[in-house]
Amino acid sequence: MTRIFKLFIPLFSLIISFYHVNCQTDNYYFYQAHEAWEGSLSFGVNSFHGDVNDNSNKIFPATPFQASFYKNRHFVLGGYFGKRLTPFWTVAFEFKLAHVSGAHKNHNLAFISFWNNELMISTTLDILSMCNLNTNWSVYPKIGVGLYGYKTKLWNTIDGSMMNNYPMDPYHYTFGLPFSIGAGYRILPELRIYFETGFTWVAGDALDGQIDSRRNFEAVWNTMIGVSYQFDFPPVNAKANPRSNTANDALKDDGVTKKYKKMRWKSNLGTGKPRYSKSSSMKKH
């Protein structure tokens, strides 16, 4: 946990420095309540870091050229629904759903957790937008807080005997802290694709069913690719956009235009020539 806070301190110092430098620029304004909402769906894979794992708690345990890199990875379904408060700051409710597993060949242990779920409140800060760069790209850190639910089975790989089945209830929920970095590209004004990678730290030491005081760090690493769609809700009332009524009133047809066209057609305005009357009195005059 101490390592996580050491990572956050320089990150937030960098964000604060950007704010003081650019606080007078055009990107520092808030959207209205009905504007800039987002929905997203993402897919990816995960890996476990903890006691029952051959990676020895390393953040980058292997490379794609090693066989262990592809073991105990599972498909992840995720997404979020949230709001952009400013052009660079987004707050969202986020979820992930996936199996998690791991094995330790030296200890002859293996575990699996079925349908683990994350329910988080997350926030992102787009660094490029904070720097007022006119680009469709975005680069951002993401941090959140919420609940992580799991149900784990731990067994001996030699004889197959069950060593732990935790919890006995359907699911055990504990505190979770996700942190990731991402990059995105806006294809259309309302459509964006993105890539994210990072971990979710899980409180306690029971996610893998093995409690070891020497290794109390347990986390799930997720790598995701997704697409998000931005939209606006209709304003609740006229006060949400006071200029809308003025604009609409100005565009309303009050009948003057039609009367003008009719008078113009009957007068000399249409041709530029005087219209002569056929009556004898007018001719004499």
C-alpha cells in the first residue's frame, strides 16, 4: 500500500502544477448538467499477482516470449457510465467482470475465483487536454475506489484435495483501489476508442485463498481495449439554456414574410419597372 501512495504523490504534484499554469485557459470550464455524458464497453485479459503465483509479486512478471506469460489469464468484460465535468476531467461508475486464477508450482497450489466483479467510482484526467493541445488524442491516468467481490477455491495440485473454499457465502466483498493509465483517439466528436492497462489492489490476503504475512499484496492486472460514446441529455427546462428561447422566437414565422412577398409580387418591386394602370383616368393623369 505504501508503494501505491509513493506513486500517487508525484502524479498529483504534476497535475497541480498543470492546473496552476493553465488555470486561465479556455479548457478550464464546467459543462452543464445535461451535457457531455459518456457510456463505454471494453474487453481485455487479466492476470493475478499474490501468494499463489509464480510471478513472485512482480508487476511485469514475464514477456510475451515466455510460456508463463500466457498462463492463468482470463477474458475480462468491462465498461463505465459517467460524465465529463470539464474537457479534461471525467467521473464515472465503472464495472469489470472476470474469472481470476493462479498457480504456484513450488508449493503445489492452485486457485480459481469465479466471476469476480469490480464496482468502482473512477476519475480520469486527460493530460493533453490540460496542456491545451489541439489534438484528437488523449493520454490520462485513472484512479478509483470501490468494492471487489470474489469467491475462491484453493486446492493441492498433487492429490487434488480442497484446501480452502472462501467464502462460504456467495461472495465476499472487500475494499478495492484501481489505478491505470490509458490512451485514446476520438474518431468522431462523440465516438472514441481507447487502450488502458493497470491493476486493482484488493484489500486483505484471501483472494487466492492462501494467507501469508510475508506477502500481503494482492492485485489483479487488467489490460483493456474499449469504445466510448458521448451524448447530451435534453435540458430539463428553459433555464438550462436561456439563449435557446430567444433563438427560437427569432426564427418563428410571424406571417410578415408571406405578406411582404404577396405585396412585392403585386407592386413594382418585383420587376423594377413601373406598373401602369389600364384605366383612362390614370392614363390622363
